[in-house]
Amino acid sequence: MKSLKLPHSLHRSHGGKTLIPFPNRKLALSTGLFTRTITLFSPSIFPSGHCDLKEARRMQFSMSSTSASIQPMSEELMGDTSKDLPVSGDSIRRRFLGFYASRGHKVLPSASLVPDDPTVLLTIAGMLQFKPVFLGKVPREVPRATTAQRCIRTNDVENVGRTARHHTFFEMLGNFSFGDYFKKEAIKWAWELSTIEFGLPANRLWISVYENDDEAFEIWHDEVGVPTERIKRMGEDDNFWTSGVTGPCGPCSEIYYDFHPERGILDTDLGDDTRFIEFYNLVFMQYNKKEDGSLEPLKQRNIDTGLGLERVARILQKVSSNYETDLIYPIIEKTSELANVSYVLADDHIKMNLKIIGDHLRAIVYLISDGVFPSNIGRGYVVRRLIRRAVRTGRLLGIKGDGRGNLEGAFLPVIAEKVIELSTHIDVDVKDRSPRILEELKREELRFVQTLERGEKLLDEMLVDALSRAKENGTAPCLSGKDAFLLYDTYGFPVEITKEVAEERGASIDMNGFNIEMENQRRQSQAAHSAVKLEVGNGADLAENVADTEFLGYNSLYAKAVVESLLVNGSPVIQVSEGSDVEVLLNKTPFYAESGGQIGDNGFLYFNDGENLQKAVVEIKDVQKSFGNIYVHKGTIREGVLEVGREVEAAVDPKLRQRAEVHHTATHLLQAALKKVVGQETSQAGLVNSWIGAATILQTKVMLLADAKKAGAIAMFGEKYGEQVRVVEVPGVSMELCGGTHVSNTSEIRGFKIISEQGIASGIRRIEAVAGEAFIEYVNARDYHMKNLCSTLKVKAEDVTTRVENLLEELRMARNEVSTLRAKAAEYKASIIASNAFPVGASNKIRVLVECMDDTDADSLRSAAEYLVDALQDPAAVVLGSCPGEGKVSLVAAFTPGVVDLGIQAGKFIGPIAKLCGGGGGGRPNFAQAGGRKAENLSSALEKARSELVTILTEKAS
């Protein structure tokens, strides 16, 4: 059991409720769930003037129907090799894995983009899934492995499309050794792969090594034969890999490809992107960095390498950037089609935007496929930000609609279809999940378009304010950098569009301020995402010194165990006294640790306290997993003193465990029901309760993942599983991969009731339900409230609905009467103040009225304004204000057509006035409403409105 990795689902079972997230779309459920160039592209070859890269590149490729090989473009480029190489991205991936498989490496699948690691937001490196092995925490299953790992990095997102090599999504091909081979083998195989398997000319490859790593230098020179002038010693910043302040680390060596060997070997800089590209990085993990900065040799030396698939494809396919390889270019081509532009003929700015969409759509599709949905926090925010960046970039390219005749439709799903088409050899699950991916993209894009429109409105208000402020101060109007960044970051408004609109209105943008805000965000992003940490606090020491916890809770709620470690505030201690909060690590436990959506157990640890042998107590309030399978029991010492090494009696609270088991099993039944009948008007509760009444005995077994899937077990969307899995089956109803605890018979659930269903995020809905004892409590509480309601209304239970409907209708009618009376009262007040209107303009024909109407509510204020513009007749301008409640201000502006024709709009006029009252608002050119919270400023705000109306109308009418 210690080596068994138990899977977990997205269910979350609580003692009182079952919470199940599921999407708001039928069947797409997530209840559990990328010659020379100048001549080649010349107009003479494409006389129509339209030339696309696909056609041009086809001329470079072999025309043989049986080969996708590139013919050597020149002897100078390919060296002396005459071998035609198949260089599609898929073939590079297969050949890399095959190369290392033939050398004893086990080919392992790519891990999910959602790492099983609390220190990292997303999978950013191929080594991440092997972190517990590198720490020595999890025993190695194989001595050497190779993978093609999907990765996401967003710390350099602003460079995407600007350079030839930056991406948010990329594939890292890697070979790994866990205490097996080391530098010599890693270096020789990397060279053999590069020069023989991929046929790269040796005279174009340069090597970097850590400045003090003489061993690596000698292997490269003496045994591989690389000339010393093409081996560069580099410092710690470039060639020494560390996982954090402390922990495993070591020197690294990199292989660079030289695009311009004709520039010679003097004064070469491997950081020159115009000449070199680093495509293979070999990390020699041989030291442990201690807190004082000193290095001590690791007991187990490891190899961790990464070869960038997109970079190698660029080299072998002989294109100018990673984006022009067959891994990404088909996506760019589809985008170009929607934008009605030619990538080949486009300027650098348009090319950059096409590349951004090509990159971002890969990241978005694979993230959603791995269960990451758009939201405002964590991983979800990464997806949302990439989607918004892609949408606004598409707008810059002029993409309108879905390219299929619907100008209001979403374009991202159309491009995503191409990403999904290319995904077959990267992740086979993407195609199966495509309906959900496309629906999520469509929903998020259309929502964001509305956000962009709100951004346009906000920009207009900001410019009105900037122009007004500049006029008052006698300065040039300028939009602040903070405002421009707010539009960019919150509303996804491109700064280019902000600048263009501002210039049309006669204003500039503080670009220095904008760049400062952007740099601050970039620093925060890099700090959060730039490193893979192999330790958290004292976690590395903890993982090294404490064995996995043996879980006994499937069969027992009681066990005798030994205290392996004690932690207070995250630091290890030997002894903890009464009243202290503590984290207890045991060698074995009956306590379930929170995972798979099931909460951790509560209970007590009992132990003999000193000479009197009285039982002392630790109250356990929560249990969590850390570093693989170490169970951390969080609690408080209620009596006595607890020490490391002491034997304790661990007892789980049986009532809370029973409630959790009931709800967890009920969750499985509900999921099965949802799969059978999904619809707005369908009641799943009856179906679930029929299964409960059938008193079916549950069956639990451990089997190989492949066997479980063949048997029909459901793997939850977005979850990760080991080779062996635990399968929980309700025969005839449900079979799922699940590590949680369950009832032994469905009859133990007793009853099941859905109590609410609501949306919690875009495309995600949550069902709340109760079962078991919580079901009985819920029914009793509902009955109690119904009896009280019947008593109050003096009707029978079956008549409550009719009685309440009648009362609501009476209330609605009464409110309508009150509203009508208030409107009439407001109109009466308006008739009295109408005489206060005064003429402005050269002809004195324009009538202006600005007044305060005391505590008149917003709707009545509107009625009063409508009455007044009718009474004063065209041309007239009316601005009214009131304080309908404490801390509330209402404002309304009504302009007749004659005033609007002079170029004055009510919606734009009222916004700056409302700001004086601590609020805002807007509306149509002829009518607008606004609000605020600073009632004390209403008088001065109305005075400003009066003054500005007089000034503006006098100027316009003259």
C-alpha cells in the first residue's frame, strides 16, 4: 500500500453536504474530468500577388509522396551529410523517445499541465513529475526514463511573438537518470542524438559548461571531440541550476546551434539570438545546497535534461522562427485566413499578432483539456488572461465573427479546431474533450467581447475627465499610465487602441507610467513562475527523514502508531506541551487525509502521560497530505506533553467519518444519475434514492490503470493516476477510480436530497446535496419551517404556494401604486421649479434648469426630468439631483434634440459631475443617470453643472 498512488476525483464530500462541480452543458461533463528565401517568396513566383508560407515551404520539401523529408538546401548548410531526414515535429518527438528507449530508458507519458505539487502553479519543466524521486522521497520505479512533456510558462508572455523562440506552451523532450548514469553518458548521447540521429553538422554546434566544471569540459573535448574554441565556460547565472535557496542543484551544459558560422569564432556571444539558439540543456544534479550556501555531494546523482521540440524543429525544418514549423504554422495559417491577411507578405507587427494567437491557442486548448477553466484566480486566471490576450489581438488583426458568416460569432473556437487537429501525437485525450474545449472558448470569448465594450465606455469617461482636467489646469490633456494599464490589464484593452482613440480626442498617454505598471506586473509574474522549488521550508528535510504514512482507514477507525515527527509553525520540534497547536506525523494512521474531494478526518490521539499513566489527549481537527504520502495530522494538545517516538492510540471520529462516507458514495451515485439524465427539468434525486433503496453492496479493488479503463471505470476529468489504481464500484450503477472512503452498502446512505444548484464560474455549475444523517436533519428542519409558515398564513401545507402568490401579487400592485404616486409628486415638484429655468445663448432661446429635489428617489427624479424637458420645450437642458437616502446621491441629465445637435451629450456630461459626488454614470446623448455616495458634495456638483452648461451652451450657440 505504501507505493500505491491513490487517485482522486473532483468530488468534494463534506460532513453535511455533497458539492459537485459540473458544467452547464449537456453531456460535456466535468464531474470528476495544442533556393533562398528572398527568391522563394518573390512575386514573380506568385504572380497573383498572394503568397502563403505553406505553398512556399512546399517548394523546399521533397515532392516524393512517400516521404516528408526536407532536401538539403546546400552543402554549406547541411555539412557533409547526404541523408534525407524526416523532420516533422511528430517525427522528431518519436525519434527522440525511440533513441533513448533503445538505450534502456522507459518511455513515460507527459504529466498533466496541472502539477501534483503545491509549490508550482503549472507544469513548467519536464523534471517536475520526477521531483519526489529527485528528492529521494519516492523510490524510483525505473533507473532511467524519457518523456515528451507539455509545459506552460507565462513569465515571458510579453516576448511571445516578438522573438523567434519564446512561447507560453511548448514541449520539452527529456531524458532522466535517477542515480544511474551521469555526465559521460548524458553528454555522449546528447551529441550522438544531435549529430547522428538528427544529422546536425558538428561544426555548427557550440557547447557551454559551468565555469568550474572541468569534468564536463574534458568529456566534451577529449571524448566527444568538440574543439576547445567552441566550448564556452559560463558563470553561475547561466550554467548552474538550482531549485531554490536550498536543495538539489548542480552545473549544467547546453548545446547551441549556430545559424551563422561565417561570422567566425572570435568574440562570440552565445546569448546572441540572431546567431545562436540553445536547444538542449543537460543538468548534472550532483549537490545539495545548504542554508549557509555550501554544497555537499548528493547520495544519488541525477541527470535532468530538456530538449526544446519547437527549437529543434526550427533548426531541422530550416525556417526563420519556431512559429514557422509544422507544429505552429498551420494555426497561424488559419488565423491569417480569418484575418484576411498573408503571413508572408505581412509586416512585422501583423506577423507578431499572428504568432501571439498561434502560441496562445495551443496553451489555452491544452490547459482546458487538462481541466483548467477560465476564472479570476490561480491557474484559471492564466487561461482567462491568455484568452483575453488572444481575443484583443484578433481584434487588432481585424477578425470579425467566426469566418462562417456569423459576424457576432466567436473566432477562437475556429482556430482551436486546428490546434485539436494537430494534437493527436501530443495528447490523445484532447480530441475526445474537444466539444467541451470549444464550448468553453466560445463562452469566454463572447463574455470578454462585452468586457471590451465596457472598457471602451470606461476609456471614454477617462478621456472626458482628462480633457476636463487639462482645461481647468491649462495643460495638455494626457491619460495617466495607471488608467491605460487598468484598461489593458482588467478590461483587456490594447494600449495601441487606447493610444489611437486618445489621439483622436486630442489627448496623449503617459507611456512611461504605463511601462512602469507593466514592468511591476512582469516582475511579480517572474517571481511567481520562474523556478521549480524542490523544497518548502523544512519540507526537504522532512521528506528525507520521514517515511510514507501507512493508511489503515479503509478497514479500521482505530490504530496504535508511533509519532515520527512533530511540527510547530512548520518547524520540527522534539516535544510539544499542553495548549499548543501541533502537526503530528505518524508511521501509520486510520485518519483519512483530505484528497479526492473528501475532507480529512477528525478525532483524537491518546497517549500515556508520564508516571501516573493517565491518558492524555491530542484533538485532531484536520489531516492533509504532504510530499507524496506523508499524512500531516493537525491538532491541539488538550492534555499532557507529546514527544517524538511516543506510541499513541489514534481514533477517528466515527460519526464524522460516516457522514463523509455517505456523502462521498452519494456523490458517485449522483454522477451516475447525471450521466443518465441531464436536463433542466429532470429530478435526479428520485433516481439516486432508488439506488439507495436497492441496498447494493459496494465492491472495492486495486488494479492496473489500463485494466480499470478496460473494465469501464471512469477516470475523472483533469485528474492524474498512477499505474495502479483503486476502483470503487456500485454494481450496475457506477464504477470510478477513487481513493476516498465509502459506505459498504448503499442503504447506509438512507436518503438523498439536492438542495441547490448554481453557477460558480464560467461554464461550471455546482450541485449541493445532503445524504444520510444530514438528509434527516434537512427534512426535519424543512418540516419545522413549513409548519410555522402554515400557522402564520393560516392555511394548509398544500395551499401555501397559492397564498404566497396572492400576497406577492398584492405587494406588487401596492408597490406600483406607491411608485405612481411618487412620480406624480415629483412631477408636481417639477412644475413648481420649472419657473426657475433661465435662458442662455446669444438669442436667449436655450432654457437651462439645474435644481436639487431633496430626497426624491431615482425613478421619480427621472420622471421629473422627463416632465421638465417637455414643459420647457426644445431647446432645453435639465440637470436634477437628490439625496434619496443616507450616503446616496442621484443625478439625471435630460437634453432636448436642439441641445444635442450642438454637440453636447447627456451621457458624457453627467459622468464628471457624478465623480464630484464620489460616483459615476452615463447614458444616451439625450438622457443619462448617475449616482454617488457623497451627499455633502451635491450642492457644489450641481453648481458646477450649472456653470459648465452656461459656458458650453453660450459658446456653441454663438
